[in-house]
Amino acid sequence: MAKLAFLGLGVMGYPMAGHLQAAGHSVCVYNRTSSKAAAWASEYGGTHADTPRAAATGADFVMACVGNDDDLRSVCLGDNGAFAGMATGATFVDHTTVSEKVTRELYAAAKDSGLNFVDAPISGGQAGAQNAQLGIMCGGDQAAYDAAEPVMNIYAKMCRRIGESGAGQLTKMCNQIAIAGLVQGLSEALHFAEKAGLDGRSVVEVISQGAAGSWQMSNRYETMIDDQFEHGFATDWMRKDLGICLSTANENGASLPVTALVDQFYKDVQKMGGGRWDTSSLFKRLRKMG
């Protein structure tokens, strides 16, 4: 069994780190709010540290799941960053959704320090993390991925290397682009059904069995109809991710008209006070519009 560190204990990281400890690994966690790290250690039996460097010292693999580019830099770099505590040949695995730019920056910094760096953003939401059913899309050196894959498989439904450094983050952008269109389409379908006087549940029970079916439809339509939007990935985080997608598209020349439009719809949701509502709240926006 390996010695591991896990940095960031949000709704995703907390259960992911727990799965690693339960699988028999020795896990030391770090969280910006130290009381949460102490609570995790009490619940799962691992240890916790006051800095990323202290958590990463002696670890074979350091996993991170934080908020954004700046958060990731802060746990990697500097005197108290994880890179300063990691031994030559150790591997840093980043599960955060961040820009390709920061990924390649940190990949290069890791290499300069004799470390490995794998970008490994995740999909599957809080339920996927809790049930060890995450999709993990990876970029980085083949050897580093091969070494880290058995560890990631502890909480993965599927884990795959897509290509060189940054490829995992680019694939996660594809994921968020696809989700944005799917959620808006489902929201419009349910809105149309309501306006037409149809029972939304009956409609979805039928159309979900055909080409219109999706994970979003199967798992979110009932909560959407019941005006419940506390079930997963928050609108604030989705806007952060879509901003990365649109910025990258501006650089590589991709055309994302639907993504750009849905991003503005999520901006409307934020103005409604729904920054912490889950992404299916696009339906609530339509209801408010009448």
C-alpha cells in the first residue's frame, strides 16, 4: 500500500480521500479550513497536516481537488507548497478543473523539481465521488499515468489517459460543453411540457427511453419539476468552467455559440441568487420568465 496525500476536502475531495484510506492506503489530508481536515481524519482514521508541504512529505502520490487556477498554484508552489515536500520521482495528480495553461505551467515546474504531474479532472458529481463512480480524464506522461491509475481506480468508474499534459483538462472542457447544452435542452423540454399542460413526469418516462435520453434526464428531471436545486455541481462552479471553455475556444478557434448562450443563462441564475443552486436550475430561470 502507498503513502498518499490529498489536498482539498470539498464535496468531491472529502469522500475521494476517504475511499483511498478505506482501501488500505496511508492518507494524510490538507484543507484550507483545518477543522475540516481534522474531522476527516477523525472519521476515516487517516492523518492531517497544516500545510500542503507537510501533507505531501514522503508521499508516493499527492492528489489535489481544489477550486481554481490560483488555488491549485497555492497548494503546489512556494515554501509551503506540495512540490517543496515531495521526493524525487513522486507523482502529483490534479483532479481540479482548471485551465490548460496552469496545467502545463505546473507540469513544467514539477519536471524541473524531478516530479511527475498528471492532470486528471473528474466528472460524476458529488454522488459519483461518494459512490466511487467518477469518470477521470487524464493528461501527462504515460509512465506517470500508468503508476497513478491503480490509485485513481479506487474512486473511478472509468479512468483513461487522453494524451500529453493538458489533454485531461481539454477533455473536461468537452464534458462541460456537452453538459451545458443537455441541461438547457432538458429545461426547455420540461418548460414546454408545463406550458402545454402535460405531466412532465409522464413525458420524461416516455422520451427518456429513446434518443432524447441522457444522464441529466434520468437523474435530474424529478428534482427540477419539484423545484429542488440543491443536488450537485453549483452554478458558480459551472460558470467558472464555462469561462475556461470559452477562453480556450477563443484561443484555438473553436465555435461555441450554444455554450456562450448557456453561460449567459447561468449568469441570469446567479442574478436570481442561485449561485449555489445546481446546474439544473436553468429550468428555474425559465419558470421565472413565465
